[in-house]
Amino acid sequence: MATDDEEGQGVEAVGRADAVRLTEQLRAAIGEARRAAVVLAVRVRDAHRARVWAALGYSGWGAYAVGELGISRTQAYRLINIAESAGALDRAIGAAGALGPVSPAGDTGTAPVELGLSQRALREVHGRLDELTSTVTERLATAVQAGPVEPSAVRAIVGQAVGELRRMPLPAADESAGDDEAVERVLADAERWPADTAVVRRLVDEMATLGGRLGRVALELAPAYLSEQEAVGKILGDFADEVGCDVETILAVRRYALTGDRRALEGTWL
């Protein structure tokens, strides 16, 4: 592998003024890229909230993401997570009054864009937004009491809070915690350590458990004597809409509840 010095052989180094100019251009380009990434995430989230796949004739969100956006369902949900993190930080900054009023829905993404948070950072804090936003609001509110807070100071305070949370280990598993909390923890672990097979295996187990729980509800609503077509027509179509899930996934978890075979969940979130 070539070293930095070897790669630069034969190329004359620029002067300090040009180096500063090029570095500023790079920073500006990175800022634009981050801005565009958050805007994209917000648009994807809005499309998901509007259930656009139904109007366009797709069977569900995953099919729409692949057919219209050219990305997988997993990628689409990651973008939604980014948008939700951005919106939560918007609201936290607005609650502290640090950068003036923002939309109550946190839809613009202005604050995190200007703060320069990367997609990875926004993804990694998604599972712990309550903790993060509480810290950000408290610290910014304290800073505001001393007088107007410059954007650079807001950037430093929020960046520090995000960095601290990303470095902080997740709480140890609590057997008394609810299923939702367990899933949030294991999702955050998998985002942080995607190459750790033990973590990935635990994620699969948790998601299968979640699928079984949802499947049992679906089975109670539409007992086994109903065909899948009858189940969808009578109740599961409306149930899928209520829980924000596509019909295919609801049918898959119902099959899993019936058989106990995890292969029934293939093509859903597993």
C-alpha cells in the first residue's frame, strides 16, 4: 500500500494560501453533501408518513422503495431514522431558544444540517433520542441564560453531546425491561458494531421475537381457519394500516405464529 508521501511524489506541493483555499472548498463541499443527505432523509420520511406506495399501486413500503427510489427497504428505514434524529435535535434546540423558533414538527432539519452532523452520527443516536435531546436542551438552556448563543457555540455543545452519547456504552440488558426497549437496544448495538456476529445474532433473535408477538395478535384477529385472502379482506388489511406495516409482512408474521418456523419471516425485517 502506498504511503501518503509516495502517492504525492511528482506533484508539487501548493503554497499555504492555496492549501487554505482548497481546504475551505472541501469543507463547503462536505457541508453541502451533509445538507443534501438530511434533506433526502426528510423527504423519504415524509413519503413514508404519506403512505405514497398505496396511491402508486405498490404492495408496501419495501416494494415502493425498490421500485421508485432504487434502494432497499433497510436503506429507506435508515433514512427515516436519520430524519427522525434530525427533527428531534431541531426540537431540542428550539426548546432551548438557542437558534430561534423552529417548526414544532421539526421538519426542516435546519439545525442538524448547520451543525454538520453526519448520517452515521444521526443513525447511531436514533435509538437514544430521549437521552440526547434532554442533554442538548439542558446544556443549551444553560448557555442561553448567559446571553445570546452564537451558532458556533451551539454547534460545539450539540456536537459534544452527540459524541459523548456515541462513545457511551449501552446499559446492560434488563430482563424486566419491555420488548420495545430490548429491540431499541439491540438495534443500536447492531448499528454500532455491524461486524459483530454475536450482536447480529441477537438482533435476529429480537426481531423474530417481535415478529412472533405481532403474529400472535394477527392470529387472534384472523384465526387460522380463515384463508389469507379472507383474513386480509376481513381484518388484516385494516390492521396493517393501523400499525403502519404492509400486508405481506402481517401475513408473514401470522404464518410464523402458526408454524413457529422463522423461514416464514424471510423477506420481512429478517
